[in-house]
Amino acid sequence: MKLYYPSNSLLHYMHGFTKILTFGLILSIMPFLMDKVSSLLVMLFISLSLIAYIRPPRQQRLLLIPVIIIAISMSLSYFFADMGGEVYARVDLGYWIFQISSGNLNYAVLLFLRTIIWCLLFFIILFTTNDEDVVIGLKKFGLPEFVTLSAALTLRYWSMMIFDVKTVMDAQYVRGADFRSGSLWTRTKRFASVLIPVLFVFLKRFRTTSYALTLKGVGRKNKRTYYYNPQLTVLDRRMIGGAVIVLAIWLAVRSIYDL
């Protein structure tokens, strides 16, 4: 499964550099500067509206489930610390003290909303930008060659690893392994049988890639050349300018009204 999918939204027509700069840097700064739940809720609504606008398929939308689980797990850590405020409940667990207070609730909600917003902005980039455009976008920032190469390999292997796991599971299923029935513990033990074959498939892919990169002379001083090198368009410049204006307006409003 690839994270990118083709569509006719305006975000799909933008340069990778524009989306990385806009959603990965400029707009990602705003949640970090927001200290009130109401402001983060507005930012969350905007992020969800952008996700709805690009109309991701069901497989892409399902990726939000582990994101929500991780965000909740990270937020729960605040309930094991004293963040001040009025205490509503307190349970002594020996080494740990579980405490629910107004300060803990506030920090937990802030972290949860920020995590969801950052992940949504990150998904907007990956859902609307293919691997090659992401690498070209990173190259526009003037990053070293090994950084863009690492990003290209990471993005490529993300989809390959998912495909390899599915292939091994299908092969095991044909041989009689049932991953769909039984208790959670039983299915967990059956999934463990997939780990060794998947590991060997990954190692084989890594070895093949290493040979290919060595034969191409990657790591020498000569720079790579690109047949595909799109340029920034008027739409890209307007998007970048609009994002900078939005950030400037937000900083001004924040300093005046303490949002």
C-alpha cells in the first residue's frame, strides 16, 4: 500500500517543496505556539477540512486509527505527573501516582490535539505527493545528497515492507496458518511465525539495494543527476505567500489577544 494516491485536488498539483514548507514547517509551528484548547480545535478543524478536501481512500483513512491510539497513549503520561491545578482524583500505585487534576487534563488535551494536528499535516504531504516529488522537494532546501537519498529509500521501503508482510502472510495462510480466528493471544502467537520469514525478505532487499547503490557509485563526490526536475509555479508561490501571511497574522493576533 502506498501513501500517495492520484487525484485532481489543487494540493496534488503543487510542488513537493511547497507542501513540505507549508504543511511541514510553517503551519506545523502554529500548534506549538497555541496554548489554548479553543485555538487548537480551530486548527484541528482546518486540518480535517483539508483531509476531507483531498478525499483519501479508506485504506489511507484507516491510518488515523493508530495515530489516535498513539496520541491517547502519550497524553495519558501526563496523569502520572503533577501538573498543578485542582485535584479531582488520586490513586497511589506504589512507585507511580495516578492523578487527575485540572492541570493534568489541560496538558493532556493540548498534547493530544497537537499530535493529531501534526500527524494530519504530515499525512496531507504524503497523501498528495509521490515519492519522487518528496525527494525533489527536499533537494530544493539545499540538503546534502545523502539526506535526500535516505528519504527516497525510506519512502520506497515503507510501501515495500507493507507489501512483503502481506505476501508472507498470504503464503503462510495458504500453508494453513489462520490469522483471522482465535483469541488475541492465539493470533499474536501465529503472527510471531511471520517475523522470521519477513526478516529474511527484508535482509535480502537491503542486500540487493546495497549492491545497486555500490554499482552506481553512490557516495562519491560527483552529484546525482535528475531527469525529473519540476519548477515552482504561480500556484506554489501563492500558497507559500499565503501560508507566511497566515502565520504572520496569527502571531500578531496571539500577541494582542494572548491566544
